[in-house]
Amino acid sequence: MNAPHSPSLLAQVPMAPSDPILGITEAFLADKNPRKVNLGVGVYTDDNGKVPLLECVRRAEGERLKAAPPRNYLPIDGLAAYDRAVQQLVFGSENKNAVTVQAIGGTGGLKIGADFLKRISPNSEVWISEPSWENHRQLFEAAGFTVRNYPYYDPRTHGLDFPGMRSALNSLPAGAIVVLHACCHNPTGVDLSAENWSEVLGIVQRRGLIPFLDLAYQGFGDGLEADALAARLFAGAMTPVFLSSSFSKSFSLYGERVGAFSLVTASPEEAARVLSQLKRIVRTTYSNPPGHGCQLVAAVLASPELRAQWEQELGVMRDRIKRMRLDLVSKIKERAPRADFGFILTQRGMFSYSGLTKEQVQRLRKDYSIYAIETGRICVAALNSGNVDYVAEAIAAVIR
């Protein structure tokens, strides 16, 4: 006799909402229009619309493959040479009170930090900017935190709402976790000034807040040193300071998932205790990180010749983004003289809050096969000399 039918264990599992960016890419790939443009995905492409393989990476990889190294496990906290190189790049030098562990991309760094914070400060609330990268909310909510927003972007000026941000931070209770974009704010491209950062640091110290800096785009704003300003300011003035960093963009190593989590502590003894706990989190999450991408980054940063070549190539990427900002603004102006998109020139990094409405974004997609996030965020790094005229024409048409 057959056993009585029982409902499937998975029958009540709901369909999760689709990722807004990945969903756009799926629609873009299915589009047959030969002039289609994807301004949604956060990937740097060169003037031919291709993800570049940096020459410094090609050379480092060639040497590594010639050596044919064994592919053994890395330590739980990652490649030691890589972790040291991260500290030097982010903080300006190795910091004996800082702990750095290799992570699976910047997302992995945020995840490690979020899980650790939930263990040591479980009742804290997390505050992220309004707007912020979509994954910030999901990562911290998945760790068990309540996530709230502080004011950041002012749509009337297309700039920073610093009075609103300052007022909100000044009202937070001690122990609140504040997520801060260290440079090249995603999604708006609107950054704090040096004076703003000094004021935010003062508020965080006075209120007893916990800063968590996300540094995913170092080198894409104004240069490696300038873009590290917030990280070095906080690390030199207080503890603890949580920080996630990534080389996906700056080394064009997206698929290698080369990131890190760093935590500035009060003493070497405290650092040792923290590291022991971070390693437990890594061990129970993915055991230990992958070995190829980190070896390439460490090799480039350890070689004066390759390091100089990387900085030159990074500068080319940075300058091309700035040139695309200028081209887009000027070409829209040619076609819609009364429109003012000059604010795009003051933004930094790969992204821009373009000021386009949801309806205008939908028209770009329907009528021109140009794909952007419905908030109006566009990836300026996806523009090139072959598509910027078409994009400018389409934007001028939908804003009329």
C-alpha cells in the first residue's frame, strides 16, 4: 500500500524577488536591438565595451602560470602577503593594531563584519545611507540586524544632504552601526568632502557610534591616496573601525572575488583575540578563500614595476570615466539646451544618479533598448565613444 500523500517540504517556499540589477541584465541579453546599451550593471568596460584584462595582471598571471605552483589550501585568513598589501594600500602602512582577513569580494568582507558585529553587539541597529547599495540592507538584515536609513542624497540639488545626514547621525544612540561609503558612493556618485568627513568622524566619536566603511572603489574617484582619506582618517583617530574593501573594479578582477575585511583595534593583544573570532566565522562560512586572484594582486603590489603599471592603468580607467561624464553632459546639452545635467560632472566613480524619473527610465528601455535602474542610477563606466551619442539622444528625447 502506498504511503499517504504528504505535502512537499518545499511546497510553501515563496519566490524571492528578483535582483534589480541582474534582472535588467537578463532583459538586456534577451533584447535583439543591435543598438542596445546596458547602463545597469556595475562593471567597468573600456572604449570597445569590453571588460579589460589589465597588462599588469596579465604579466603577473603569466609568471604565476609559468611557475606552475601547487594549488593547496590558503590559511583561513588568506594569503599573508595579500593581507599586508591590503593594509598598506588602505591605511597607508601596515597597522599592528589592525586585523585584515582575505574575503570573497567586498560583499564577503561586509558579510564577515556583519556576522562578527552580530556576535559582539547583537542589539545594535544598522544605519545605511538613503539611498545605498541594495546589498547593504540585505547583508545586514540577513545577519539579524534591523536596518534603518539616514538622509544622504538631495534630489532637489542632485547633491549631498549633509545637514540631514549630520542631524540624523547626531540623534543615534551609542552603539549604533553606521555604514559609510568611503568614496565613489554607490548608487549616487555623490561623495563627502574632506571637511564633511572630519565632521562625521567627530560625531561618530562623540556619540559612541560604530563606523563600518565600505571601500569598493579605491582609485576610481580622485586617485588611490585621495580615495583612502576616510579610511585613514578614521583608522588614525578611533577604534574600532570596520572596513570592507575590494579589488574587483580597480584590478578588473570581477570573477576572482578578491576582497578583504579589516578591523582596527586598540592593541596587538586585542587584534589577536579579534582575529581568532574572525577565523571562526570564515571557517564555518567557506573554510578558506580562493588562491588565484589574491596571488595576482599581491604580486602586482609587491613589484615596483608592476605597481607603477597598475597605477597607470587605473588612472586610464578613472580618466575615461570622467571623460564619459563630460561627453554625456555636453551631448545632452547640444540636443536639449534647456536641460542642465552639469551635476554629473561633480559626481565620482562608476555611477551617477542621473535625475531621470522611473517613467523616463522605462521609456529609455521600451523605445531605445537602453537599460538603467528605475531609480535613475546609471553606470557611467558603460558609456563609450560608440554609444554615448545614442544615449544622449535618447535621454534628450525622454526628458522633453
